Amino acid sequence: MNRKSLVSIADYSEEDILRLIGVAEIFEKNPNRKLLEGKVCATLFFEPSTRTRLSFETAVNRMGGRIIGFSDAATTSSSKGETLKDTIMMVSNYADLIIMRHHLEGAARYASEVTGVPIINAGDGANQHPTQTMLDIYSIYKTQGTLENLEITMVGDLKYGRTVHSLITGMSHFNPVFHFVAPDELKIPDLYKNFCDKKGIRYHEYTDFSEDVINRSDIIYMTRVQRERFTDLMEYEKVKNVYILRNSMLSNSKDNLRILHPLPRVNEIAYDVDSNPKAYYIEQAKNGVFARQAIICDVLGIE
């Protein structure tokens, strides 16, 4: 793998994460810094995206860079049978940086191995979403004033949720307690429980999203049930509305509780939560610009 690529949040040490938080804070104070003048950034989105693609493009634009790429693989030569390797090697001729989302797990790592141009993984299947994790961690830090010793409740699709998988890895440096709330069909994979066991991280599993769990939480990380990950739509219909967070459920929660969501939201957060000051998912999405500015500069070696 190219040493400057960001394929997994595991590529970042605790020191890297804290350093990037500091850089994101600088960008939040002044996001318009002409650090990418003369640089071309390619955004290759083989899978649909709104927030991730637009926040990356905003980050590049605010730093004076130029953007090429696509947001629909059907309009590219991959629809004609071109391999991922050939696409990456071709785009490497044109760009200083490739930001890629792909439906196949491991696609970003493979891309980083066939080119010397830095790759930023913008999501690969159900595997990893490291830049989402950096904006999530930045949001947690901003709202809690610390990353240490927090109780983090993750709710919904924990089986296919790449943002959940990445956040577990990213927060593992900071002694969290995880509460995993999911139906049996979507429970957290053993891979991540084994990871927590190896790291000495405490976790609890539930199928009931109870007020007791809510009231213990510093962060509630809601996720949607991802229809696109299901091959059996009957299974999707069975679990799609299993957890819905309503404003009334927050009445006895901690004052410092903040509700995060990687978005898009479907039904899992009721609209009456939006006016609650503990709802933070819109600000969380805004933080993505600053976190991604920090990451882009990091992989390109720009101070």
C-alpha cells in the first residue's frame, strides 16, 4: 500500500488522530486556504453518495484545488468491462490524489497497491469508511471536550455498517465502553467483538433499545438499515423499522448526550428529535468538510 494513502482508520495511530483533530480545528476557523493550487483531485464514486462526495468536493474547492471524476459508474468505461486496475492506472495519469468509493470490500486497498498516487477510501462496501470516522471522532471531541472514557451506544445495522466498524477501530485508543444495539440479523460481527476483546475494550450487546441504555450513553450513534446490503428484501422489511429514536425517549438522558448519525436518515430518528439540543447529526455532517480538509493535506504531505 502507498504509505500516504488512507485505506482504513487503522492506518492512523492515536497520535495521528489527535494531530488531525488539531488540523481540523484550524480549518474550521478558516476553511478557505489556498493549499491545493495546481493540484487535481479525482473523485471516483462507483457507489451513490451525497454528503461524502459533496463534502470532499467542498474541501477541495475551499483549498483552491480542481476536481475531476464521476458520481455514477454507469457513465464510465467500467460499464464496458474495464477493470478497476485499468481505471485507477488511467486516472493516476491525470490526478495528484484519488478519492474513491466502491461497493467491493477491499477495493480501496487494492487501488492503493496498483498506483503511486495517494488513495483516500470514501467507503468500500461494508468494510471501512475512515474519513467518516475522522469527522465522527472530531464531532465527539467537539461535543464532549474529550475522547477518553466515553460510553458510546451504536444502534441499528451493525453487521453491514462500515461507519460503525471504522468508529470502533478509531475510538479503540481512548478506553470507550461500547453498547451494541441490533437485532440478531444485524448484530455486530465477531471480528469486531474479537478486536475489542484483544484491546481490552468493554462492550455489551442488546436487542432492546431501552431507556436504560440511552440514559447511560454519552454518544448515541444511530444508523439506518441499509436496503442495498440485503439480497433478501423480506429480511430487510422485517428489520428496517426495528429501532426508532423519539424525543420522548431522551427525557432522562445525560445533559452531555449527543446523537450522531452518518446519514442519510430514513425512519430511525423521528423528526421531533431534530429540535432537541442533543441532536447533532446536521452539525456532524458540516464537520466533514474540516476533517476531510485535514486528511487531504495529510496524504499529500501539505503542512
